[in-house]
Amino acid sequence: MKNLNWISRRIAFDSKKSFSVFIFRIAALAVALSVSVMIITMSVMNGFQKEVSQKVFNFWGHIDITNFDSGLRFDVEATPVNRNNDFLSMLDSLPEVKHVQAYANKAGIIKANNEIEGIILKGMDYDFNPEFMADYLIDGSSMLIDSTTRSNDIIISSSTADRLNLTVDERIEIWFIQDPPRVRKLTIKGFYKTGLEEFDKLFAYADFKNILRLIDW
């Protein structure tokens, strides 16, 4: 090993110009560049992964509590969780828990400008965390939701607005396929954009109380 080290030092630091010295230095530079690129790539990937994870957590929360038999359904058969349950107030008191809020989902169809688009309304109540919408709202304003008055405002994604050629303050019809079918006219309050395409093209935000009336909770 000592002999190998001695030979490598002689080649690397030989004051005489030689082809071996040139090749050695080119190889050392290539290795240094490769390691640098790997470090930069890993840093970018870690940062991107953290950003995407944070957006998903902002959208859904770290923990989603639903009734055991509800699964991922958005229809009228979904079973609600009692908001007055003791364990919910217990969660809200834990120092590790930043925020607890209720929501309800309902699938529907937006009808506007002779076009239709499937959508899932995510109902937000007065305990909705406004920080999420403040971070991703790109046009218009957020909804004002209180515990008594039912709002007919809706916030949709900018991608949905582009596909249907919608504008802020425009009234749209949302049809709900159930027995009997129902329709609601809501006013677009603003556009949001998370950058998560699968979420943006699927979800819109409305008042929690509207969803409760639609699914008879």
C-alpha cells in the first residue's frame, strides 16, 4: 500500500510534463465533478420530496379520521364521525397537534359555458385553517365561513377554471347525481393552485354546511 501511495504521489506531483500526469489530473477532476453533481442532485431531490410531502400534508393533514366503513367513498352512504366525540377534543388539547378541523366530501358535476367537469366538493367549516388557502390562493379571495350563516361561495383550482373558461365572481351550477338529483348554484370566490395536478383537477372548496344538506347529515 505504501508503494502504491508513493507511486501515485510521484505521478500526480511530477513537475515534468507527461501524459500520465495529464490523465491523472483529468481523472481527479472528473471524480470531483461527479461527486459534486451527485451531492447537488440528492439535495434537490430531498428538497423536492419535502416540498411535495408538505403540500400533501397541507391538503389532507397528517391524520385523517373517518368512519371505519366509509373508506374513500364520496357518496351519500358515507358515515359521519360525531364531532362531539370525546377523543376529538382530547386530540385538540395535545401539544403535538397544531390544528383539528372537520370536513365532508361530495362528488358532483360542474356545468358552465356548455362544458361539464367532474369535481369533488370538500366542505370546510368555521374551524377551517386559513393558512392553507392563503398559501395557495392565486386569484380572488378566500371564503368567509362562520358557524351559523351558510355561504354559497366556492373556490376552485386554476386548472379547472382554465378548462371551463371560468372567472372570479362567476356563478356556476353544480349537479349532484342522487335520488332525487340536486343542483346548487355557487359563486366562484377565488382560484387556488397547489402544483399537485391530481389534487387540483379534482377538488374544489365549499361551505361545510352545504355538503351536510346535500348528503342529509
